[in-house]
Amino acid sequence: MSNLVVFGFDGVHSADEVLNKLRSLQKGHLIDLEDACVVEREADGKVHIKQAVNLVALGAAQGGTMGALWGGLVGLLFLNPLAGMALGAVAGAGAGAISGSLADYGIDDDFVKNLGDTIPANSSALFVLIKSVTEDKVLPEIEPYNPRVLKTSLSNEAEAKLKEVLAKAAAGLPAGAAPAA
């Protein structure tokens, strides 16, 4: 089961930087991201939403590939496989693009828009849907960006632990140290 975590950042481009960092950690198999989304709010209050997965392009690419394959096979029946591949690729890409624009999986778009409207000006938020994570390796990599946990689907215990680790990092304490009273 995947867990949703929404981090808030003070800088407009900080969420983008952290997402790039998480993608590099994903290549090292330290985190497995199912979906991600960046929301940036400029000084004038304008909100920009950047989806990590472009479903239209993905659908068009997959549809084009399958269309070319099936078109080539049908074209063999009519002794013109190249024309069949070309027509199949065009039709498949069109159908794939349409299905990609209608599909929505991962992080709910309405949730992203509603929470994005609440972040302060000159800040950003990163929505990540995480399948698995090696916390002790990933958290130190994002701590320098001073993330705040805005929302999670984690248990109350796990959310409290995450907030505690990030708060200690913001205070400049080592991960196992207790804050001064």
C-alpha cells in the first residue's frame, strides 16, 4: 500500500529541487515513488501545478506502439505491412492520448488544487505517493530543504516520528538527540 506525504517548503522552487533529489534516490532504489506533484505559489498568489507523470504523452506513446504492432499484423493480411503500421500507429497514438487525458490515478487532482490554494505566497509543496522508502537514507537527503509535513496518510505514530525527525533537523540536532528543554 502506498502512503501520501505532502511537504511544504519556503522557497518557490524548493519542492522541484526535492523532487529531483527523490528521483535520483529512486535510481539508487532507496525510495519507490508511485506518483508526485509539485505546487508552486508565486508572490502574486498565482498557483502552478506540475504533474510528475504526463498521462497524455504516456498514453500516446503506448497507444502508438500498440497501434503500429497491430497495424503491421493486419497489414500483413493485405500484403502492405508498412501502411498498416503507419495507420495503426497514428490511430493508436490518438486513442492513447485520449485515454491518457481521461485517466486519473495516483494523487487526486482536486486534493492537490485545494491544498495548493492554502500554501503561503513564495512557497511550494511537494505531494509524493510513496510505495516504499529507506527512511534513514532518504530523510537526511531532504532535511537541508527544511520541509514541513502538511498532510500524510501515515499512521499517527509514523507521522509524529517523521515530524520529530524533520524538526530536529531544522533545529540542527543529530537524528537521535533530544532537544534542550
